[in-house]
Amino acid sequence: MTTPRLSNTDIDELTAWRRALHRHPELSGEEVETARRVATMLAATGPERLVTGLGGTGVAALYEGVEPGPRVLLRCELDALPIQETSGAAHASELPGKGHLCGHDGHMTMLAAMARLLGRQRPPRGSVVLLFQPAEEDGAGAARVLADPGFEPLRPDYAFAIHNMPGMRLGHVAVNAGPGACASRGMRIRLTGRTAHASQPERGVSPMPAMAALMPALTALGSGGAETGGNFALATVTHARMGEPAFGIAPGEAEIFVTLRALSDPRMDRLVTEAETLVATEAAAHGLAVEIGYEDVFLTTSTDAEAAVIVTRALDRIGRPHGPEPLPMRASEDFGRFGAEAVLGFLLLGSGEDHPALHNPDFDFPDDLIPIGATIFSAIVEEILGTP
């Protein structure tokens, strides 16, 4: 297998495929039609194995090399976001309140390009798995795929993912050994006391004093500082609600949402303990019952030293500019869970210094990145599995 040379026809067809995905976004766990489109595309490239329904709606294709060797997994995401698109593009989302505003449609298309190349030329040894993973945005997809018995025969020795990144020069790659994306989780706090008539608030147990104290106290748990510091942590209050929208009732319950974020999993464990202790102490002081739950749980995504060397060699060979900045990033990526299975590499690919930011309503993946991403993936595979 040589470094990919997609034809103009390939690029035109892949661009049209990406824009069709963009027009029909599906949210986390709902990617049924997207998965169908992906499976149809992969089947046409003749993989040795095509697996559907992984972790719900995930799809994977296996391409076997000529000789035995390591297995390399390349992963992208299927899901879109619950955001109304305002890009004005001719291929903008046709579904109100939903949009591919993180570039997952482009990530899928880079792997679709790899499927074409692998369909034409297998690696000389080992094998390649292309994984189209569901439900990345809520942090549930990677864990579901890894727990699915259907994934067992596909378990890799190496795993790589590329995420586009606005604010970086178009086509520039960020790669570095160590943390690439923060661990995070949504903490849901429910405080329960007792309602009372608003004229006799002393007859009830209001969560108001505890709520008023907790919001700044939780925020203060974040150590802040540079993301490169091992102690980096951040606690962000994202939602708060108390009682009913009525003037005659003193509230008896309240709810607070807090996003906890840390550069490492051990630092996240400490932050969770600190937050839970603070909530329990404040609730007890005001005679409140408390319930705590967690959603959108992401582990740290960290690139292994071996993977960083492989990627750097591959980028140098194809002349692709690279550096460590802006890694690590505050955002989270559930790709980190694959690090327990394989040597893991996570890359950022610049989508333009002035390009709309991820999750902005006017974001649209730059089509120019499709052949660039495919070339990078192919070069990484060559570094591990060799060339003919």
C-alpha cells in the first residue's frame, strides 16, 4: 500500500458523500440512517468483515493484510449535535435543531477515503479496522463499543483518531505524547427539603441557602492554571433550578448541574471527591437530603509515546507540518477509552485559523481536509504495517 493518491473523481464523490451526511445529521445513539449510509459505502470496498450494530449503531470494517501482523484501528464518530445550524451552506442541515457542527461528517469521510484505498490495496501485513463509532458527544459510545461482544474479534494493537480543530492553520497537525483532551463529567445535584407557604417559610426546609453557597464554592474547586499543568481542573455551573415558578410556595427542592473537568483521571477522582464532600457538608448543614448522579463521563484522552513517534515519522515522511500546540485541549473526547486496549494516538488537524469554532451554529467542515486526513491516516498505517 502506498501513500494515498485519491483521484479527482474520488475527491468529488467523497465531498458529495460528506455533504449528504451533513444534510441529514442524527444525534447520539440515534444514528440509524447514518450507519446505513456508512455500511453501504464500506460494503462496496470489499472488506473481509463488515460489522454493524456495534454499541448500538456503530459500524466497522476489517481489511486483512497479506501476512500476519499488528492490527491498526482508525476511528471516527457518527453523531451530530442538538444545535440549529446557521451556516447558510447549500448542504446545510435539513433537520431543525440538529447539525453536524463538530465535523464528524468530515471525520467519517476521511475514513471513507481510507476504505476506498484499502479496498484497492491491502497492507503487506497485519490488518486495519475502520470504526465508525456512535454517541461520542455524550461520552457513551466508546464504552458501549468496547463492551459489545461483536467488537472482540476486532480488538486492535494500535488505535488512532483525528479531530479537526478551528483556530489552527488549515492542514497543520497537533500531536504530542501525553494528555490530548481532558477528562470530564456532568454532575447532577438534587437537594430535597420541604415546601411551605411563602408567608411561613420557617415551616419548610428551603434549599436556597445551600444552593446559594454551593454554586460559588463548587466553582472555586477548579484549580485553573495552564492546561499543561498536571493539577489543572475546572468546575463550571451550567444549570440551576429551584422550586416551582410560583409566588406562594417557599421551595422544597433544587437541582444544580456542574461540569467537572481535569487533565488527568487521578485529578478527576480528587475533584469528584472534593465536590461530593462539599455538597454533603452543605446539605447536612441545612437539613437537606441530597442525591448525586453523573452523566456524560469522559476519561482523559492521552497519546502514548510510541504512537507519538509513529505519527511524527509519518508526518515528516509526507511533508505535513506539525507541532504540539494547542494540545492538550480543555474539551473532552471519549476516544481515550481505547487506550486501555491499544497503543493510542490522538491528533488535531487544523481547519483554519479564522474558521468558526466547534459547536458554533455556523460551523461547517472544510472539504479540503478530506484528502489531507486520508493521507495522514494512510501514512500512519504504513509506518506500522509497512509498504509493498
